[in-house]
Amino acid sequence: MAIKRSTEDISIGKPAPAWMLTYSDLVTQLLIFFVMLFALSGAATEDQLKKIKQKIDAYVLQNNLQNVVSTEITQKSGLVISLREKLMFDSGKADIHDEAKKVLTDIIALLKEDPNRVAIEGHTDNVPIHTPEFPSNWELSTARATNVTRYLIEQLQFAPKRLSSAGYGEYQPIAPNDTEQNRAINRRVDIIVRRLDLDEMRHWREKLRQAAKAVVGQ
């Protein structure tokens, strides 16, 4: 004998409350908003680095420094400004040339108005060095980066909290160490302008807005 089931016993999905539909739409819109905000902030950060690069490139071209100064925006690091050993130091030494100090002064002047953190990195080729002052390329690259960093802080009054420095010896070449020309490319100090994160970008824009407001109010 067939047993008649009550319609109340049949498991039927109940329609979602009306407020759930509204809540779902709100969450979706918020997600879209934050995705767009993140994308716009990323684009603004890249645009800022490109503008800094354009200023540096114009300075390099104007002063015929193309053989000793180069710039590149990389995904990993940010804006990399490479200064060749030929401009910066005597071979195997870490004392900054006077000509290089002038170039550093001019380049840093183009960076001071921007709030980006800046890293100073020293690099060498793979030719070993063994001197009382520098037992290895580690010490040489580190001393060069440190001397540049000290010059920026002590002579150019660049904010120390924005700076970091490191020496990488021969272990981050940008060309094969198979010719003298390539080894000369690897002997360098990089000034790396880091990308702004979201909070830094927001804070910087607020400072610009306040500065513009102050000028208009005068």
C-alpha cells in the first residue's frame, strides 16, 4: 500500500529572504569598488615612477651621461637608477669621485619631493679582490653603498628613514661576466626608488591636497 507523504514533509528549498538579495548586491558592489581602487592605485603608482624616470632621463640626456647612468622600471624593484663604477669610484676603491657627487646631488634633488623609500645597492663584477681594506667583493660593494648612503644623509640632508643600503658583491649581475665591457656594466651602484604602497600613496595625495589648498587660500 502506497504511503501518501504530506507536502510538508517534502524537502523543498525555501526562497531566500529579500534582505539577502540586497546584502549580496552590496557585497558585490563593495568587492568591485575595492578591486577598482586597487587597480587605480597601482596605475597611479606606476605613473608616478614613470614621471620620476622621465625627469632622470632628461637630466642624463642633458648632461651627456648616457654611458654612465641608466634607468629602468622593473616589476620586482621599482625604478632602478644605475651609476657605473667609471663615474663613481676608482677601481677597487669606495671613495666617491667629486664628479659623481655632483651627479648624486642633482639626481637626489629630483627625488626629494616624492615620498618613496630609496635603496642604495652596491654591485661588483666577479673578479676577486684581496686587499687589506677589502678582503672580498662583499666588503667592496657594501662600502660603496654605505658611502653613497652617508653622502645622501650627511651632505644632501636626505631623510634617513627613507633610506636603506646593501652590498651584493658579484651575485646580482645584469650582464654575463664574460667580457671587460660586461664586467664594467656589472660594477655599479643602484639607486632604487621603491613603489608607494596604498597607505603611502593616500598619505602623499593628502599632503599634496593640503599644500594646494594652502596655496589657493593665500
